[in-house]
Amino acid sequence: MPHVSRLPWLLAGLVTGVAGLATSYFLAMVLTVRDSPVVAVSELVVKVTPGVVVEHAIALLQRNDKPVLVGTVLALLLALFATAGWLAARHWWWPYVIFTALGAVGLAAVAAQSRPQPVDFLPILAGFATWIVLFGVLRRLITDTPPGQEAQTAGLPRRFVLTAGTTAALALVVGVTGRSIGLGRRHVEETRRLLRLPGVTNKRPPAQARIGISGITPWQTPADAFYQIDTAIAVPTIEPREWSLRIHGMVEREVTVTYQQLLDRGLEQQWITLNCVSNPVGGPLIGNAWWSGVRLADILADAEPRPGADAVKQTSQDGWTCGTPLEALTDVGRGAMLAVAMNGSPLPLEHGFPVRTIVPGLYGYVSACKWVVDMEVTRFSDFTAYWTKRGWGEKGPVKIGSRIDVPRPDSEVQAGRINVAGMAWHQHVGIDRVEVSLDGGPWQQVRVAPSPTPNSWVQWGGSVEVGPGEHLLRVRATSPGEDPQTGVVRDVLPDGATGWHAVQFRAM
Ligand SMILES: Nc1nc2c(c(=O)[nH]1)N[C@H]1C(S)=C(S)[C@@H](COP(=O)(O)O)O[C@H]1N2
Ligand SMILES: [Mo]
């Protein structure tokens, strides 16, 4: 039996292990998962270690306890990776056993955190996949090379050295990139926390806007419950002092505003409901917030759009685009704004920090540009925006909508008089009537809680009489001076769903 060097095996284990760690770390940073996998495992170690031991360690290490712990876990991992490779010289399956065990520990560590989300597990899975695939590749490069037959580098098969070396270098790049993304985000998060915005208040919803029926959606949507839609892979991290907005194109005067200049113009605040064109009938992609920002009509007036322009092509820092009707932005009455705050706090990073556009009465995909940095005054005939290219309508005015929150679909209620309640919206136009129909019967009017503005949704509620058995409740809303909401069913594509929301339930 020829002499088998164990060095390539040990290196294969190390390189594979480190590459998997780098992938998972990178993904954790990009997905803004709370902790990188190694940190999550370190936290698990603390959790399963007896309290006295932890206290002694903290007392001993003082403020270095966390770096020391994470460093120890990392060192242990490196040793395990090398061992896994080393053992593979004997039995090919050893690394797979060790990598699987480590993956399981990683999953357990994430599961042990408070309220883990499904996405929190992705980095672990990606790291595990990297381990399995990569070790397979390196293993083949070692075993497929008959000793002494191929070119050697430092006593190792040259092709193995090349692949392992490239992988290690890539892992380094991936790891360093992940770190800079993570640090950038943390820095901007801190800037955001320390920001004090003059004129931003945290307004409470007006009491009369609430219908007072339990189980209904809150009239004001907290920022962390607000739906989020964007194409950004990593949330853009923009320092306010580095932000500026350039308005150009078909204008008399190009205008550039910095963050400070924006604040100096003075802020306006209003309740505005934002919804997504891809929200199905009865769906959750809608929210209502108290927005603070600067009126866009004023800023555009400074730029003086030229006759013939009918559109504004907005571009975000990450290159997403949308086309907004110019008149919706210049119409003072509509109240389109460059928003800097949501519900009394600077915009969350996910919702466009430091500045986004909000236009009452238009779907988000044609108007609500997050991380907005560029506005080109132009013509619809001269460009196509991100979603328009993909088959969605060019203009995107919101359609009237209504939703049943109470009773819940497929729920059971006591026969008799039961509460019914939900939301209705037609931003910029308003809602003045809501009706429900039980089991296909006549439409019965319910109460609409008055909203302070047509730009926000309303809560509606009332009661209906139900006997024992299966029931179907429908809802439709009406805007002032218009026909009731249509029951014709249309898909969200290309410009928003139509049809009545219906809820099936059972009475006992
Ligand atoms: N930069 C950027 N802005 C964007 C989007 C995007 O993908 N990128 N999506 C739009 C869409 S489709 C909607 S519905 C709203 C959603 O805003 P929210 O995530 O703050 O709720 O943002 C809009 N603004
Ligand atoms: Mo959207």
C-alpha cells in the first residue's frame, strides 16, 4: 500500500469548514439576521452552561467575555474541521457526520433564540450545503489523483492546491464583504437611533376613527407590523449626511437637496394608508401610518417642470425605478411627500431610511420609492420602470377596497346577533358607505368610523343575525358620489385586484 499523506485531507476539511462559515456569515449579514451562526452557537453555549460557571467566566474576563467566547467557539470549530478532514483519510464519511452534527447544533442554536423567523435558519442551511458540496469536490481531487502521476505543488496534487487555494481566497472575500455589510448596517442603525427630527410628533389615532369591535385590525399600523415589499437583496444603508436627492430632466432648474436642507424646509405630517398592487382581495399588504415629510409639490415648484412632461422617473439608491404621474406630485391638495419619519420615528431602514416618497392614492409600485435619490422629470412615453417592464400597469391609481376582519375565516361563533367588522379604503377619494351581505341576501349598511382624511383607511362594523349552520359574509364599500365597489373578480395583475371579500364561518 502506497503511503497516503494526510495533509491534503486535513486541508480539505479546514478549507471546506471555513468556506461554509463564510457563506453562512455573509448570508446572515445580507439577510440582516440578528446573529451570525457562530454568535448564535456561542449564545447557546451560554444558555446551556450552568449559571455559576457563566458568572465566574464573566467576572474573570470582564468586558472581553463575548469576544473570548466567540473566539473559543471559532477555534474549536477550526479544530473540528481539520479533524473531520484528517479522519476522512480513513473513512470518507467522517466529515459528513461531523458537518451534519455541526449543522444540527447551528439549527438548535437558532431555534433556541427568542421568536426565530424562518429566514433565520437560511444561513445555517447555506453553510451546510457549502460544506457538503465543497468537501465532495475536494475529496474527488485528492482520490482521483494517483500518487506520483500528476504535477505536484509543495508535495500536493497541483489541481487540489489550486482549487483549495481559490476556495480559501473566495471565502475570505465573502467573509470580509459580509462583515462590511454588517458594520455598515449597524452604523446607520445607530445614526438613526440618535437622530432628532424637529417637528416630528408621534400622533395618536383619533378616537372616533376606531369602531371598537375586538378582533379588528388596528387603525394605525405599527412600523414593525407594516408590510414590506422591495427588490433589495440587502437593505440599502445610507447615512443621512451622505444622502441627497437630485431633481433633473425636463425642468427649468436642476435641484439637489441634502437631508439637512430637506429638514430645514419644515415638515408636514399626515395619516396615509399605503397598499401594494399585488395585495389580493382580503390580503394583508396594506398599512396606515403617521408620516412626516416635506411636500413634494413645493420642491418640484422650485425645479419648475417644463410643459410636455407628464411623469417623474424615481430611482432608489439600489437602482429600483418607478414612474409616477407628474400631476400627482405637483398637486398640492394630494399631499405627496418626501417622508423622513413614520409613526413619529425616523423611517426604519426597511421602509426607506433616510428618505422615501409617499403619494396618497397611488399603489406603492408606481410611487412609494424607498431610499429615493433621483427624480427625473420626463414623459411616460420615454421610459419604462422596473415593474412596468414586467407587465404591470403604467399609472397605478389605487382601487377602492374593503376587507372583513371579524368574523375570522372558518371560525365558529354563537348563533344569534354577531359582530362584523373590517377595513375599507380608497385613498385620496374616501369612503362614505360600507355594506355587508349575509348568505347572498340584501346589502345591509353598517357603521363607518369617520377618518380624519380620505387618505387613510376606515374601520367599519355592525352586527348581523345568524342561525346555526354555515354562513358566508360579503362586504362592499362606496366612495362619495360613486357606484358601489364592483363584485367583478379581477386578478392583481396588471393594476390591482377587484371583487368582494367574502368570509365563510359557522354558527353553533
Ligand atoms: N427602492 C424601492 N422602493 C420601493 C419598492 C422597491 O422594490 N424598491 N417597492 C415598492 C412597492 S411594490 C411597495 S408596495 C412599497 C412598499 O413599501 P413598504 O415596504 O414600506 O411597505 O414600496 C415601494 N417602493
Ligand atoms: Mo407593491
